[in-house]
Amino acid sequence: MNTTSQRVLITGGAGFIGSHVVRRFVVNYPNYYIYNLDALTYAGNLENLKDIENQSNYTFIKGDITDASFIDFIFKKYNFDGVIHLAAESHVDRSITDPLAFVKTNVIGTMNLLNAAKELWKDDFTGKRFYHISTDEVYGSLGETGLFKEDTAYDPNSPYSASKASSDHFVRAYGETYGLPYVITNCSNNYGPNHFPEKLIPLFINNIIQNKPLPVYGDGKQTRDWLFVIDHALAIDLVFHKGKNHETYNIGGFNEWKNIDLVKLLCKLMDQKLNRKEGESEKLITYVKDRPGHDLRYAIDANKIKKELGWEPSVTFEDGLVNTIEWYLNNKSWLNNVTSGSYKDYYKKQYHLN
Ligand code: NAD
Ligand code: TYD
């Protein structure tokens, strides 16, 4: 890839992972022009990027990837050399109540970007790259053993993972059919600062702060592989610059946790930070009805990216969790802003709890 000067479109850059990627690129590549395209849905928040918003190599574009003519217009206007595509509807529970929204953004939105990139670059693909950010959830659910590898068959179970799987297939198909230079990464569960408090870790941090119940789905024995978001952003940087075209890389934390064990660790760390008696936060754990189609276990074999690109997680889980907890405790106004308004309605509908 060209590392001299290029115009890079990052979609979904006001969201959780996207904001860390935008920051990394704006700061580390002052010779690049970074365009952050985001519709600012409930999950998008420009507060995440306050520290870099005035950098001369950064431009924010408010817009929706489902709007094909707008997407064509900005590709022509800005003449992007590369795309890092993160914009998506990203929450499994919301995909169960409104699957079509996931088809629109994750499938149609990705198609619009693919079409615009193909059209702009078709005469010469040299130095161009379409980088699609995906999830390990496309591989479905593992039993007690085994790991997802890059050639594991897709077997998505939720409307979210089905929509991401579909978009991955379209990206690959544009590579095979039209020669579009693409890379895809499938990453495990991220955690860290700026994570919207609908996902397990930030939701539970917020509830512990407020002494509210911690709604554990089912028996809490489902397993996820957790990665600190800064390490994901580092992997994205490496793959964007050094990954091979038409390849997929799995990214994971080598860090599997059963939900209930993770929740207990979080409670222990929160008790320490909040000067509560040990065991105090654990009393908030409340087992609730299981998520329909709840995948039992995700676990990534991240040896390909480790061997080929020299990437591995740099942050231990406990350090990452402490850093995350401290961020939420130090950024209460961020938390208050995102949990006011429509969040309250979502919370009531999802949990039947106040
Ligand atoms: P997020 O929900 O925090 O952010 C999504 C961003 O996309 C928001 O800023 C939102 O405003 C924007 N967006 C949504 N619909 C849009 C549209 N139609 N047009 C333009 N912008 C739109 O998501 P995240 O957790 O940061 O995930 C980012 C990407 O990484 C997603 O593609 C997701 O599938 C993938 N991913 C996430 C995880 C995870 O653990 N969070 C793990 C692996 C892969
Ligand atoms: P989540 O953060 O939604 O990520 P994903 O479903 O994409 O893995 O959930 C992580 C795990 O935590 C998952 O097994 C579902 C579980 N979970 C709960 O037990 N309670 C909750 O309130 C939430 C949001 C998730």
C-alpha cells in the first residue's frame, strides 16, 4: 500500500471502534487525509473525537451509507484511495427486534460503498484498497472446544451476524468478479473506552456505578474472546498497510471468558475502584431470560495475523479492564449524555427493568 499520501475514507468513525481507528490514523499519518463518514445514529458520537476534530488532515462528513447517490457523490468529490469500512448496526439484541435495519445498513450500505469504489477505481486498481471490518460472529457458535480459523465455514445465527456474513460475501464477490482489491478482518468482542452501554461490559459498568441489576442472560456460561479496542485499531492499521489483497485475517485476544466469570471479575474490580466492600457489586447479578439463538462460544485462532503481520494483543485483560473502568469513572458526562433520551426507552423495552 501507498504510505506517502492518500485519502482514506473511514466509515462509522464516530462509533466505538471507528473512533479509535480514526484517531490512530489522524495522529500517526499526518500526510494522509482522513474522511470520517458517519450517520450519527444512536451509536455515533462526535464527542468520541473531540481531541482530534480540529486536525488539518481530518474531515467529518455526516451521511448515510444506505444513500447510494450520496455515496457516489462523495467518492467522486474526494477521490478516495482507500476505504476502511466500519459503519454498521452492531448490536445483536437490536437485530432481533429490528432485523431489516441490519439488512439496510450492513448489506445495502456495504453494497453502495462497493459500487462506488468499483466505479471510481475500475480503470486502475493499483494502490487502492477496500478494507471491510467484520466479526467472528459470522462463523456461528463453537462447542466447548475448537477455534474459528479463516477457512471455517460461515454459519451465522443472529440477524446481526447474518447481515455481516452477507456483506462479507459481497466484498469477496466484488474481489473475484470485478478484481476489487479488498481485505476482510473478522474480530472477536472488543471492549474499552467509548463503548456504547448496550453491550455487556459498558452496560454492566454503568449499572454497577448506579447500583442497578446486572442482567445476565440464561445461565451465564456463554463464552466470548475479548480484545482491547486499542489493540484492534493497531491490527486494522497493520492489515490496511501490510495485509495481502483478497485475504481474510482473524483477529482475537487469545482471551476466552465465560460471561459469568467475566462479570464476577468486573464486579471485583469495580468494588475496588468504588471503595465498596468486596462482594457488594456481585449482589447485583440477576439472571434473566436468555437471548434467543444465543451463541454458546466464540473463540478466534489469530495465528495467521500473528505469523504474517507480527500482530498480537499488547494489553492484558485485567489491565485493559482497569483502564476501561477508569475511563468510565472519569467520563461520567459522556456516560450521562449517551444514556439520556432514547437509551431509556431501549433499556425499558429490552430488560423490562428501570
Ligand atoms: P458502533 O455501533 O459503536 O458504531 C457504528 C457506527 O456506525 C456509529 O458511529 C453509527 O453512527 C455508524 N452508522 C450506523 N449506521 C450507519 C449508516 N447507515 N451510515 C453511516 N454510518 C452509520 O459499532 P462498533 O462496535 O464500533 O463496530 C464497528 C464495526 O466493527 C462494525 O462493522 C462491527 O460489525 C464490527 N465489529 C465490532 C465488534 C465489537 O465487539 N464491537 C467486534 C468485531 C467486529
Ligand atoms: P454483547 O456485548 O451484546 O456482544 P455479542 O452478543 O456481540 O457477543 O454480549 C456479550 C455476551 O454477554 C453475550 O453472550 C450476551 C451476554 N449479555 C448478557 O448476558 N446480558 C446483557 O445484558 C448483554 C447486553 C449481553
